Amino acid sequence: MDSRSALGSDASGGLPPPVAGPPMDRRPRSSAILPPLLMTVAILVVVSGGYVAAGALSERVGPPVMIGGAVRVSPLSGWQVARRFTDPPGVRFTRGVGNLDVLAASFAGDASGVARRYVDRSLKPNAVRLSVSPSTVPVRLGSGLEGVRLHYVGSFGGEQASVEGEVTAFVTPSGIGVVFDAWAPQGLLQYVVDDTRAMIEDAAVG
Amino acid sequence: MAASLPPQDRFRTAERRRDLRATLFQFDQPAFWFYVVIVVVTGWYAISRQNVFHHISPSGWVLSWGLLIVYALPVFLAVYLLDLYEREPMSLVVASVVWGAVAATTLAGLADQGWGLVVARLGGPEFASRWTAALTAPWVEEALKVAGVVLVCLIAPNRVDDMMDGFVYGSMCGLGFAVVEDVFYFVGVFGGTTSGVLEGFYVRVVSSGLYGHVMFTGLAGMGVAYCLSRNGQASLRRRVGVAVGLFAAAVVGHFLWNSPWLDLFPSGLSSVGDWLLIPLAAAVKGLPLAAFVIIAVWLARRRERRWLHAALSSELGTPGISASELGVLLDPVARRRSVRQMRTRAGDRAASLLKRLQREQVNLAMIRARSVPDHDPELVRQRKQCKSIRDALMAMPGAAPAARPTAAPYGSA
């Protein structure tokens, strides 16, 4: 056969057929399954290990702190009481540059009202500049109590650096408004917010 | 069964069987299904994240992808073409990019956040704000990206036979990761406006694009390839040591990049000096590892050439390859030139046949390198295969240069 005519229709058509190659690499099924299983374990450790380790490091230390007779907060390791307020009654917990202010007072209204009132009466009067998120998001404690959350950024008093904060507010069935204000210099809140949320989640409100 | 088929079909059947070993779609490999499950599950999350970015800034999101494709295509080609003698199957290369872009970015996002909590718990918020990126991302992201290279090795075990292969697959994982991460930065950090995206592109791609994920994971991929391809040539201890060492080098390079050390980056872009300072600052952090990677790739390519020469030298005088063909094969420039010349002389089909002859001669080298006896049936079969392609090529009009019957039959070295 003329190789040219064969190649005219198919470049490989005129070539002698090669004998079948070596058998394909097929390992026993059990040994082929093992590496993906090991990879699954390794990926799980890498992805979830941090959460497990952080959970183990976040121990409740010291006795719970009572605020206004309505809220009991258990500080995580590294957090300590830095200051107490009297009007309204409250406590400031601190860890480095991260802070959590917890305030409790009688209130007739819903959680959004408490949050708005805190912004109007506590944040705005002390702010040189303040920007508050236009809407609130709902939150729910482990006990089932529902509340709201909002965020703000601003400069306060003589401080040069901006502060960012996350306000979480509830109203107990007995009519006590409770505010948790987690705040830190702008850019640093993300490094304490998991702690503050965990403390809020665990707080006994009511 | 094959014996009853006409010759063309028998040839195609054998080719197809061989090609099957060189694609992503190894349905009988558990690693393939593992890859599919991870990519599908993380893909859902990755798409939802892109939807968020698109919602935040539709025009910024489109501009980000447009700019990054302009950056990624040449990088893709440059890395793909680095492998001189045996280009990797496109399906596996694309699978590596997808792994980096979809699976590695999604899993790393979750993992970085979790390990960030640990840094914040142990060091406090001020320490965490300075060091989280350096202490979490390097090892987390390198581990998850290089997992893509390991998966490719498990899916198609015969494909990764040299360090260059590992570099190609690793770099492709890194490229996919870098593109998706850059979209996040352009929209989420630089604001998603046109000026913000362009600023981000200048900072992260124009000034620093050479030093990032492509390089880190290319290096780690070389280690994986060394470990898996040198079975029988180096001790297990040495193979694992090299793999761990190169992975550690990638992690250290990534750590230096993310750490506050040697940080000459300006705090803002308010003057021309700030803009000019960024490439300089990036070079200070990235150039040492870039130099290391360039040397490692150069050594790997040199080794690949030495390997090819050693494997095929013993085949000279057999029907598999001639001295002039070997000369052309060893020189990538001459190899491309010979195909170009063949196309000019004898047309596309002849050029395609010549490319196949060269590919089969590289396959001949791979069989020879297994230290099989001279009369091993597979070796003999491959020599015949090369000869038959050469014969068919020489029979094509214009393929054989008439004036130089004893010289290189299809080109010059």
C-alpha cells in the first residue's frame, strides 16, 4: 500500500498496528483507596483543626460576673474585668485592645429599641465621628432569647484611632434591656469578635 | 477482539488505551472520585462567593476577571511549555488549575479562619493583627494547594515521572488559587471600583505577580514529584526529605511574604514614589525565593535533558532513533524548528507525523530508562513503532530533503 495514500486519509492509517501496550497500571483496590482516605483525614485536620484547637483554648475562667441583676457573663481565658459602670449598671471586660462592655437596665420596648437607644445615648454623645450600620441582623441565644445586632465605626473623645464595634441587644421577659458592645481599634475587632460572641452566646440573660 | 479489527481501528484502539492512562478521567481510581466530590462540594461554595462579589460590584467583578485572565493565560502557557520533552495532558493540567481555584481556595478560607482563632487566642488581638497571615496562610494554603498535585499523581500515576512535571502541576494549582484570591482582594479589599481594581491589579499582579502562589506551589510540587518518581533511584528517606524540604522552602517563602518582616510597602498610594516603591518592596520579599525556584527549574530541565540523552544514547543504531534525530530531540528550539520546516516542505500532516515521531521517541526513552533488557518486547515494539512512523513520514512528498540523504532526514540540529 502506498503510504502517501494512507496518510492522505488518516495520518496513522498506513502504519502497522502496534501490539497492545503493557497492561494499564491497576493497583489492588484496597491500596488505591488508602491514599485518598489518608488525604481526606489530612484535609479534615487542616481545615477543622484550628476550630478544635481554638475551642480547647477558649476555657471559661474565674467566676461568672453578674451585671445589673439580669446578666451573668463567664469571661473566657485572657479576658478580665477592667471597669465597672454604675449608671446604667455595667462591666467592661478587656483582652489586650479588645473590649466587651455589658450594660443592663430596665427598658420598655424591643431589642431594636434598646440597640437604637444605646447608639443615641451612649455612642453618639461621645463620638467625634460615627457611622452605624443602617439595618440590624437578628441573633438568638442558646436559651432561645432573640435579639438584634448592629455594627459601627467611629472616633470617640480624644482617641486618634478609629474604633469599630458590634452591638448586640436583648430585652428579657422581665423587661430588662441588655446591651453587649464588643469594640476594638479599627481592623482589630475581627481578632476578638469570636471570643465576644462566644461570651454573649454563653451569657445567662434574664 | 483487536485482531478482528481493520488495521486503522486496531491502531486507534491501542492509542486510545494508552491515552486513557494520560487523562483525568480514570473512573476506576478512587482518587478521581475523591477529586470530583471535593471539587463539586467546594465548587458550590466558591460560586456562591463569586455571586457575592458580583453583587457587591458587578463592573468591578467583571473587570477583575478580565484583567486576571489577561495575566493568567500567558503564565499558564509559559508554565505549560516549560516541560521540554513531554507536555502534560491538558485534562490533568486543567484539573490542577480547577483544584487550586475552587477546592484549595474554599478549604483554605475555612482553615485560615480557624487557625486565625488559635493565633488570636494565644497571642491576643494586636499580635494576631500583625502575624495571623504569616502564621496560618503559608502552611495551610501550601498544604491544600499541593494536595492537588498529590491527587494528580494518584489519579494518573504514570504521568508524573520527573520534577518538572511536579513543577507544572504545582504551578497550575497555584495559578488557579492566585486568580480567585486576587478577585477577592480586588473586590473585597480594594473596593471593587474601577480605580480600586486597577490599583489592586498593579499591587498584586504587576508588582508582585511573579512571586506568589505559582512559585510557592511549583516548588512544593517539585518535591512531590521527586518523592514519587524516584522510587528505586533514591532511598525513601531521601525522597521524603527532599519533598519535605521543598515544601518547607515554599512555606518559608510564603511566610516571609506575609510577615511584617522586611516590609517596605507604603501605607498608601498617595504619590508617584509610593507607586514606584511597591515593585521594589515586592522584590525585596520575593526575589530570593524566585531565584531559588529559577535555579531549581533550570536544574530540573538540565537533568531532564541528561536523562533523555542517557536513555536514548543506547538506542542509537536501532530502528528507534538515529544520531541526527537525537540531536534534534535534545534541543527544544531545533525540535520546534524541524516541525516548522517540515510543515513548510511537506504540509501539516507531515509536521503532525514528525511531532508524533518525536513523542514516540520520548516514550522510547521512558521504556529504555526502566532498565529493561535490549530485547524486551515492549522496547522492540516501540522501536518498530518509531520506525513505522519514520517510514510513513519519509514516504510523504517533500518530507525527505533530497540534497542531504545522510544528514538529518527531517531537519537540522
